[in-house]
Amino acid sequence: MKVNSIIRSIIIGVSLSAVFTGASLRAESLSDQEQRGKQIYFQGTSPKGSLINAKIGSSSVDMPASVVPCASCHGRDGKGRPEGAVVPPDITWSHLMHPDGHQHPYGRSHTAFDDRKVMQAIVFGKDPSGNKLDTAMPRYDMSKEDMLDLVAYMKRIETDLDPGVINNEIKLGTILPTRGRLAPLGQSTRKFLEAYLKDVNSKGGIHGRKLSLAVAEVGDEREKSLWAIRDLLRRDDVFALLGSVSIGYEQELVKLSEEFEMPVVGSHTLFPYEPDAHPYVFYLQAGVVEQAQAMVKFVSDNLQFITPSVAVVYSDLELYAPILEGVNQQAKAQGWKEPLAVKVPLDNFDAKAIAKQLSKEHVEVVLFFERGDRFVELSKAMRSEDLMPHSLMPGALVGNSVFEIPEAYLKRIYVSFPVMPSDHSKQGVAQFENLHSTYKLDYSNSGVQVSAMNAANVMVEALKRTGSELSREKLMDTLQSMNDFEPGLISSVSYNTRRRIGAWGSHIVQVDLVRKRLDPNTTWVTLER
């Protein structure tokens, strides 16, 4: 039986006192009825399998309520999200029941709602005084049981806080390698983050709430580690992830964050996974793919090549496959022909064969994505072929091996870094040093500590801006409206609805092969998004 055929009998003949306990707000977990109502509110579907339809405006045509669920306009917290000229009203229970009634724009006014009048509004589109609601407000047709469930949940929206948020605490999570080859990175990050949060708490926390940290411990055992990550995300006491070292779990983290609607801020990785700006994951800096694109732009803008012959030498790893795609996209944008792709087998780096292939194609620019010692081999083999191309490579991949390249390549070797010391502000350095001295931290693996501090500063700033009425949805809105925020130890970060890498670009640095150092004059290449 549908509400349109029975609503009057509910209004007139059914006592709701046994079902509803008034507008008192509770902090405990949702009841079964409230959980059912929550599904209807957010998804527009009935947990019992009943049909729920909706009509909009003067239309007499039914559409599934899942197309226009309550939350799509009124938001996670029931307070409304303006879209264009439509301004959905606040439907939190304390607001609806305000004894003074309501005065709306354009002159519409009415007395306070009660249970019966809320149901009238949902079904007939009329306020307590009989005025028609805005034409954008759907009129819903659902069973009596679904209606009671929905109204029960509406009474709880204000206190149905997101996981990890209680009156005096915000629990954050992180994913860190605590065993295996990356354990030193994880251990250093954990100590730093714990010290950082302790410092924030010593100053009063965020809007009166203290911050705590839960850790998903991962290692070299892939399946076991993935279960640890899933366990952390599906717990009902973690609000968002902060400063994770997600090397090797990039794509899985993106998928799981979407599954559990979990905001992720500042994952430390060389391979940010950003297919058209994934909604839940906010990275701080460019990864290897973005650095590769910056290399192409740098060559075009700074090395006076118009349409150079370019080769991309990269490792035969699935993780490296997007590098070639990124280079090809940027090369096309620069008006170049498609670069030569040289995929290197994992167990067979034949420098002489690669050098001969590059010589045959008269390659002028090499973009190299492999270990540094292998480029040293290749540089010697290319020289034997009388080939001296300009070569660019990510600093994180080649390391100090770059200084072993023959001096004959002077002024032809460049490395990329998403962050350089020149990005560090005085305030950021002071904060970093103060945390070390106050909490007796060592400087081992300081690179991940720098990343952790930047991530934590972004998170704390976003929490402050979001305010005391905290939700994941509001945090996401705050993050993606963040523009030119300076975390302290990185260039300013900005996000928007399509951009999820904060500092979108890379430094390109020439290698001084005589003095065995990096040229202090760097070029920052900005990418567009």
C-alpha cells in the first residue's frame, strides 16, 4: 500500500507516540529503524524492497526516488546545499520544530512542523500552513513503513556524526609499512605524525576536539597488507586518512577510499593515481608521471627544440605503464611527434642494444625512468655510438648515481624533483625543527617526515576551515576549494573539482657533472589542469 492512498489514515488515526520519542537528540548508534531511514534518505531506495517513486513540479510522471534522494539536495547534514537558483531549506529536526515557525524567501511563511506535517510535506509538497513548497522539491510516494523509517532518521541527522567524530575527538587513520623493506619509512612517519598530533592537542586541538591516530600496518606480504588497509577503512571509528606511505598500494587505496567514502590527504608515493581526479584522494605533490610531463614541457620551453626526436626509456613494470601515456599526451600538446618507446625488461638491461636503437633513430632527447646505475651504463654506451642526447630523469629514481655520468655530458643531464629546499618557508622550517627538538625525533628518513608534516598541515587547516560541525562531505568541500595554501615545506597547494595533486608541477634541475652537485638555479615547470 502506498502513502498517497493511506497518508490521511496515518495522519488521523495512527498514534505515533509509540514509534517516535520526540525531537530529543541522542549520540548513540542508530537503531535498526533509523538505519533503514538513512538508506532511504541517502539512496532513495527501500531496505525492504518496496518501490519509492518521486514527482517533480507539475509533472505527473513517476521517476525512481534514487534519482533524486533527499541527500542530493539537503546534504549529509540536512542543512541544504545551494545549487544555482535552488536553495534547499534546512530540514534538521530542531530547525523544523522551531516554535516560532519559519519565514522563507519570497514571502512564504508557516508554523512549526510536527511528525504529521513533515509527512504531508514529503508526500503532498505542502508546508504546515498549506502553502506549496518550491517546485524543485520532489513529492515522494512510498509505503507507510518506509515513511516512518525516513522520519525516524530525519530526527537523527544532527547527531548521526560521521565515523571517527565524537564530541571531543577526531580519529584519523594512516597506512604505514611497519615491517619489510620499507619499515624504516613507516616507523619514521609514525613517530613524526604522533608527535605532530600531540603538539596540536597540547594547543587545544581543533574546535575543542583532540586528534588521535589509528595505523594500518602493512609490509611485503601483499594480501595480508591489503586486508589490513581494508580493516582500517571499514572500521566505524576513523574519519579520514592522513600522511600514508602508500607505495605499492596506490590503485587499491583509490578504490577502497571510494568504496568507504573515506577522504585521504597526503599519501606519500611516486605514483599518484589520478584518473580524472579521483574524488576522495588528495595528493600533495607530483609523482613520476607528472614529472615526466614537466620534463616534456621543460624541453619545449627551455632547450630550444621545436620537434625533437625523443625516446622514453622505462622499466617493464605495470606501475610504470602510465609514464608513456603521460609523455605522449604532453608531447602531443607541445606539437611533437610521438616519442620512441623503449621498454626495458626487468632482468635484462642491454645498454649497448638500447644505445644502438637510439642512435639509429637519431634521438636528441632521452627521458629515462629506470635505476640510476643503469643510466650510467647507457650514457657510456651512447657515447660509444657518438650519441650525446639531452637526458632527463626523476631524481627519486636515479639517486646519487647521476653524479657518476661521464663529464662529457656536461650541461646535458637534468633531474626532476617535485619539492626542493627552496620551497621551504621560514615558518615551515621552524615548525619542523621545533617538533624534532620538543619530541626528541631523529632525522632519519627526513624526506617522509617532510611529506608527513605537509600532509598534516593541509589536514589541520582543512579541519579548521570546515568548522565544528564536521562531516566527510564538508571536509571534501573544504579541501577542493583550497587555493594557494602553503603547508610550509612545499610550494603552495591548490585543489578543485578536477585537480587532486596540490603542487601541480616539478622542479627541473641541471646536474653539474664537474662539481658533482645540482645546479642551485632550478626551473619550476607548472602543469595545467
